[in-house]
Amino acid sequence: MHKDEFSGIINTKKTIFVQIVFLTRVAGGLIMRERILKAFIEEIRENGMKFTMDDLAKRLGISKRTLYEHFSSKVEILETIIEQTFSEVEHKTEIIVQDENLTILEKIKRVVTVMPTYVEFYDLRVFEQMKRYFPKQWETLHAELNDWEALRFLVEEGIRKGQLADMNVAFIMKLFIDAANSTLDRNFFMQNNISVPEALSSIVDVLLFGLVPENKR
């Protein structure tokens, strides 16, 4: 084998090795970030918002230095959860809205019942803590929860196509938003053995079809 060819093979292997090491570190970093986000939510649910980064590091079994390598503060972790959640929900919602195989009513039901990865974060107790200790982030979250643009689009389209009653859209949106946000009261649904997906699905059915059984309509 020619010397230059041999050197080329060695360099290629080195490049591949460096890429593998890099990708492994990136994957490891992403996994650690996910662990931190989940632990952050667990800490809030168990102890409220007043915990420290030290407390979070202890829960994770890592050093505070490692924790700070990924997030600079509790605020950054909180904002990451909020941004990541809304980005995920928006992506799932867009897929539903663009699906031509679904009817308007099917789209509405699926949009309302979209569940984010960090569903445990959507808890009334967590929000109350956030409103007290992180008002800026709470305002962002509150505004997003009360501005359901995709659902409004579907409701308006349903009215135009005669699949929904021609009623005040703002009123319809308030009914949907208030009903959906009622699922933030996790205690009520846990005490009554109702999961959040089940509750959201039932909310859509009641709002769209009422309480009369299908065979009695």
C-alpha cells in the first residue's frame, strides 16, 4: 500500500473516531439535560419552588459544578421547560391541523388532547408556586395557555363549513380554554380516578356533543 494511501486511511479513522466521541458527548449532554429537567419538576412538586441548585444536584446525585455546566440557574431551567413544552405542543398541533385525512371535529379533539412530555409540570400547585416566585415566567405561561390560536382556527373553519353552530368564537374559545385548564387541578382528577387525557377527551365530547348519549340524539 502506498504511504499516502495508508496516511489517508489513518486520517479517516481518526476523523471518524473524533466524530463518534463528539456525538457521544452531545448525546450524553442531552440525556443529562433531560434528567435535570425531570428532577426539577419532581423537586417543585414535592418541595415547592424554594429549593436551591444544591438541592437539585443532590437529587440527581451529581456535583453542583456538573449541574452548572448545563444550566446557569433555576430560571434558565424553568424557561427551558416552558419553551420546550410549547415547542413540542406546537409541532404536534401543526401535524394534526395539516392532516387532510381528519375531519374538523376530529382535529379539534386531537388538538385539545395533545399532551406534552413534561405533563407533570402542568399542575395547579406548580403554577401557584411559579406565580409567587417566578412571576415573569408565570405570565408567559399563562398567556400561552389562554391563546389557543390553532384551536381558534379550527373553530372558525368549522363554523364556516357548517360543522359547528354559528356562535360567538370568543365565547366558544373561553369554554374550551377554561374547561381544558380545569385539568390543572390534578388532585380532583386523581381522587376521581380520571387521567388527564381522559378528562380532556371527555371535555371535548361534552362541548361538541353535549351530555346526551349518541344513541339518544
